[in-house]
Amino acid sequence: MSARMSVRYRLQCSADAIDARARALAVEQSIEMPIEAVRDERVRAQIVGEVVTIEPSAQRDDRFDVVLALAVETTGDEPGQMLNVVFGNCSLQPDVELIDLELPAAALAKLPGPRFGIAGWRAATSPSGASPAPYRPLSCTALKPQGLDAWALAELAYVLARAGIDVVKDDHGIADQACAPFAQRVPLVQRAIERANREKRDASGSLAGHRSIYAPTLSGGPRRLAAQLAIARAEGVGALLCCPMIIGVPTFAELVRAEAGVPLLAHPAFAGHLRIEPPLLLGRLFRLFGADATIFPNWGGRFGNTRAECLAIADRARAPLGAHRPALPVPAGGLRIERIDEIVRAYGTDTMLLIGGDLLRAGDALAERAARFALQVASAASVDDEAVAVHDERTSDG
Amino acid sequence: MSARMSVRYRLQCSADAIDARARALAVEQSIEMPIEAVRDERVRAQIVGEVVTIEPSAQRDDRFDVVLALAVETTGDEPGQMLNVVFGNCSLQPDVELIDLELPAAALAKLPGPRFGIAGWRAATSPSGASPAPYRPLSCTALKPQGLDAWALAELAYVLARAGIDVVKDDHGIADQACAPFAQRVPLVQRAIERANREKRDASGSLAGHRSIYAPTLSGGPRRLAAQLAIARAEGVGALLCCPMIIGVPTFAELVRAEAGVPLLAHPAFAGHLRIEPPLLLGRLFRLFGADATIFPNWGGRFGNTRAECLAIADRARAPLGAHRPALPVPAGGLRIERIDEIVRAYGTDTMLLIGGDLLRAGDALAERAARFALQVASAASVDDEAVAVHDERTSDG
């Protein structure tokens, strides 16, 4: 039999119809035509999808977990076509959810995966000259609101970097709009970050030598992306942010991942993941497509994920996966700094906490609250600083 | 006030909480931070999203239709960023559906729209030398199953084109896999189509001068797409197929639409998981992003759309929309040729019917069944051939 991937779906279906429904799904996601009309023996044996198991779901009587074996060759080893095979047509069928995907080792090895991984984030944000980078959680915040001009964003970036936050990213809504165009904003913000870094290099105390990096938002089609990538490289930005589900997974995997040259932070905007399990899409798939870090809504914020789902996303981002580097989980979405200890305890040290609005809420006390955030995240390392950083031992030679 | 677009959402919410929920959505989709922390007056006045109306949904007690006014400038006039503004973060909130989007004229004019439109499809498929092209519905079929080699697909294409089908497209699952790579398949299939066209040019009867065109599937990242576009142009294919939600809307709008040089057929694969109303996404938005035709699952097939939804998709594809050309609606998804008259009566003449599996089901009688399909679609024009083809009067100078 040809190499197959194992794809788990959850179907809403009555017990007496599930066998036929599962077979129909296997056809839909492979040959998409009546089996009896397939005359080619190779296609019948190697391409037609197969139903492996059908199990009642633990959740509800009218739900079944169906595992299909789909031919790896139908993906052409291309990330977009892989999405097409596992959830192209059946995304249009409201009774189907995509739960999980397991690829054989050879197929796994052909997907790009993170180029820098968690170790890459630590290296990029390590204090001037520090090697190896300290083993601690990382802090991240967002420049916002959109609508500010580039100078205002740069001034904000300076304050946040000076306060010791590791990664200062654009809000994902800040793209390439007229009020702060990429070509104007990125040099101004990057220089503001560098100014803060110079001051910290000469500082004493807990911020001595601390290094912040800037992650601007990439957006648009290939030409626009290429122009933005050139600016980002020329200015020496330390990381990049983009939304794979908006720019498109093939463009993310082929163009952005290949040409970024710095760690990539994936944002879940437009991931609409009600019907694709978040741990699969935001944890495993974004990582396989090349994300070095993956942002996701934490429990207890403005989004609906449960604690278990969030921890599963983090697990998928970091767990062994062929030879691929781990990606850094980045819980976000309405976090408050009062929750830092709880969150670091839950996720462990290989985590970056993203807090935006809750810092800006401080108004005149922004610098102070940002510094408290940065320090509290950095020192939360003590919670498990004896843990063995197994994932960090991977090298960063991508 | 700055130019605003009107975005309609459906929220699942109790009556006593809906005011606050609507305001929270307006913030989520604009500044994404606490309003009270926004100090910039321009941002407060021109960027923060506004709640325009809240109305109980006709559907259920716990559903409300909420219309927001979001600032057009936040989209940067870029299709991907437009999706981000209207459904980026809130796609992750399971209580939100995106129902509709109305853009002011100036914003509408900045989106690409179809380059060829319905008139372009008629011109591309008109009998040798016929001008103007006949006013009739068009027929479309798919080469399948994937897994066949390029020679088998070419032979199938010959049979289908020889039978008089207007558009012979790759199955959307046929991308650039090893068994029939794009660079090998496209020249072979295109030549098979041309051979059929030569024979029809010299034929008598209903097929005299009939011209079929081939629409291969574009897939992958920008480099791969560029290589495929070069092959398609060199071989003179008459149309192209791709899945905007997989290759990514910005890449579709910026690269594919600009460089195709032939009408584009958009496939809805991977579009279904997002909780966006199909008439908006497949009808209006795909058209605004550059699709000349839009495939969608017809009622009564393998997918869940209702008749009303399908007709609404077709309406959105063809209705006046600024200066944009209409896009051709392409109902599909398990159609049988016995339903042709019903479908043409429902959709009218500005329609292309896509039937794949139901032809292949015929086995040895494929050529005969395909010819019946082509002829029946073409002659269904009589149903409303006195209708004024207003949309067709638009020129095709894009």
C-alpha cells in the first residue's frame, strides 16, 4: 500500500448512517467521484481514501470519531495542497470537524518546520554577548492601537523596550496602512528599539545588557511581501509577525519562511478554528509550515479556548515531531499581568507571554507596568529552572 | 467622520448582554485594546469601530444581527488586510458569524474585481470566429480522479472536449503531484483539447466550430505559482482554476489575478470552516478579489447549502457592484445531468454548470453522456434567451 497519513475527523451523524457517511468522506477527500467509475487499478488501490476506524465520540451520541487513511502522494508534499486534501471540500460540509493529523516520517520530513525554533527566540533576545541564552520565559507585547502614526508607534516601542520586554511586535491589525506605512514605520520603530537596547547595554541592575527585538507585521501578496522582507532585512529587525491563514499557507511556507532570516511569529487571525481543532492548526500545522512561535488565545480572556485546549496547543507546538524544531507557544488575548505566575506554572519556561492592552491601560504608568511585566516574566523562571531544557538543545542551523 | 464600511455580524448572545457584546466586537475589530487607554484623538474619532444597529435575528431568540461601522483606512485597500479587519480576531470567537459587508464606492473601486467577467467566459469559449459570443449557459466538467497520469488525463480531456463541453478543468485535488506534475500535464491536456477543437472546427452539426478551453489548477507558493503561470501562458490555456482560501487571498488578488491573462475560476475548498455567509465569501468577496467565476455547492448535492443560499451566491456574483464586472456563478457538487433544466431555470443563462462524477459514472458511455450534458446546457438557453444580457454589455478591457 502507498504511504498514508492518518486523519481524524469528528462527524455529526446517526449510528445507522455513520458507516456510509465515513466512506463518503473518504471518497470526498481523495478521488471525489463514484468509486465504481474508477477504472484505474493503481488509483483504486493507492489513491482512494480508506476508513480505518469509526468510534463513538465521548462527547455526544450523534458524534463519531472517524480516522481515514489518505494517500500522502496526493499532497504533493506542498503545505497548501495538504490542507486541501485533509479539509478542502469537507470544510464545506457542516457535519465535519478536523480533529487530528498524523504524517509518516518521510512526509513529515518534507515539510519546512520552524527554521529557528525556541532556541532561536532565546538567542535573538539574549543579553548582549550572553551565550548560551538564559533559560527563562519570554515577554512579548504589541504596539497599538492601529491608527497611530509611525512616530507615535516608535515612541511607544522605545518605552516598552526600555522597560525590558523581550519581543515588541506590531499589533496584528497594523499592516501597511497609510497612517503608518511599513516602509516608514519599520525603520523608525527599529531605531527606537535599538536606542533602548543601547541604553540598557550601559545600564546597571536587572536590565543591564537586556536586548529587545521588534517583530513587524508582514502582509499582502508576494510582491508586497518581498518588498517588506527587504526592508526588514535592511533594517535588521529581530523577528517577523504574520497571519498564515490570511497571507495563505503556501506563501507563508514557501516565501516568508524561506526569506525571513529571523524567527517567525504566527498570529491566528482568520483561523476561524471552530471546526479545526486548535491544537492541530495553531500547534502542529503552523509549526510544520514554518512558525517559530505561535500566538493563541489563552483561557479566561476574550476568546473561548479552554485551559485543556490551550495546554494542548502548547504541547503540540513543543512536542517531538520528526526532526522539526519546537515552536514557542505564545498565550495571549486579554491576559493581565496579575496572571503571570499562574500562566508560567501552567505552560512552563518554554513560553512567551503576550500582553498588550493590559499594559496600555496603565496610561502614564505604562513604563512602570511594562517593567513589572518584563521582570515578573523573566523571574518566573525560578518556578521550574531546574527543568531540563531538552528542546533547547537542538541547534539552530536552519 | 472617516470613510467607514458597514459589516454585519450575527452574534449568539442574551438580550441583556448584547449591547456590551456588540461594543466589545467593535473594539476587537478595530483598536483591540481598552478604549479608555486610547489617548490619540484621531484614533478615538476615526479608528475605533462603532456599533450602528443591533436587531434581534429572525432566526432565534439568542441571536442578534449587529452592524458595525469600521474604518476603511484600516484595511489599507489590501484584500487580505480587509479580511483581517472584518473577521481576523473574531473568527476565533465562536459566538460570531460574518454575514455581510458593504464598502463605500471609493473602497470598492480599489479592489481588483474580475478582469474578464462573464463576457470574458463567453468570449473565451465562443465558436471559432463567432462574435459576439452566443448568449447561453456554459458547461464545465472536471478531469478526475487524481492519481491518473498525465496521459490518461489528457485522453479524458480529449473525450470531454470532443463531446462539446465548454470548460474542462482539473479536479481541484489535481495540483502538482508526482503522478501528473503540472509541467507535464498541462501541455499534454492542452494539446488534447486543441486536437478536439480542430476536429470540431471541421465538423458539421451542433458541434461545428465549438471551442473548449482547459482550466488547470494553480497551487503552491509564489515561486511555484509563477512557474505554473509561465507554463500556462506558454501553452495557451484558456482559463485557470485555484482555491483562494488555500493559496491565500492576497496572493490570489495580487499575483494570480494580475498575471493569469485568462479568466479565473475560484474553487471554494477550505472556505467552509470560517462561519462566513457563503453569498458574501463565495459571491461578493471572491469576485472583488478577482475571480471571473465562482464554484459553489448546489443544493441537493453532497453539501449543505440551501436553494436560497445558492441563489444568493449567484446574485452576489452577478449583481451591480461599483464598476466591477460580474462573475459567473458555477453551481457544482454532485449535480446530475437530469437536473440541468431545473438548474438553468433557477439561475438563468449567465451560469456555468459543473458536472464531474455524474459523467464519469457512465463508463463506456462517457462520450455520449458528456455530449448530452453539453448539448442540453447549451440549448437550455431557450428558457430565457430573450432576457437582456445587461451584464454582458460590460467590456472586457481589464
